[in-house]
Amino acid sequence: RFSGTFVGNTESTSPLPATASPPAVAAAPLPAVPIIPVVPTISGVPSTVAESVLNPNEVKPPASGTRKARVLYDYEAADSSELALLADELLTVYSLPGMDPDWLIGERGNQKGKVPVTYLELLS
């Protein structure tokens, strides 16, 4: 065994002096911190667009910038704004200003919704 001076030894060979413990401090109540809402803004986009919830069914695809993508894995839509996916199907995908970069808008026929980028292989 090592002596009590070895770092990492939980056994103590001598009691700690009484002055080694920190003095007790009375806990003071913390002041209330105001909560400031954070609203994302997008340069060049009116604030009403940035603040509204993105509804993919009301969005028109851009004139250019659409791509084809192959679905890598099945994906179950979490809500009505998302598009359920089946592995190996082909979609048309595009991004919108202010949209989370981890998601794209996917279109399959007349169905449209958000799709996770990690489930896609971008083809064109």
C-alpha cells in the first residue's frame, strides 16, 4: 500500500485539520432573471415569414435548385408537415430560405413534406 499522500487514495492515514474544511456560507436567494424570447430572423425575408410555421404544402418549389434524391431508409413522418419515406424510392427535393439545414422539402407526386437529409442520397 502507498502512504496517505498518494493522489487517488481514498483512505486517509491522518485526520484533516479543522481549518481544512471551507467555512459555511449562507445561501442567498438568486435574483430573478428575465426571460427574453429569441425570434430567428432571416436576412432579406420579412419577419412574418420567419416567425410563421413552415407548412410544406403551401410552399412552391423554386424555379431552379430542385434535385432528385434516393431514399436510403424507411422513415415514419412524425407529424403532418413531414413526408413518410420508403427505402429506394425517388423524390424531388429542395431547400427553402430559413429552413433547418438538416431537412429538405420532398415531393412525391402530389405529396409534399419535410424529409431528413440523412435519409437521402442526393443524385443530381
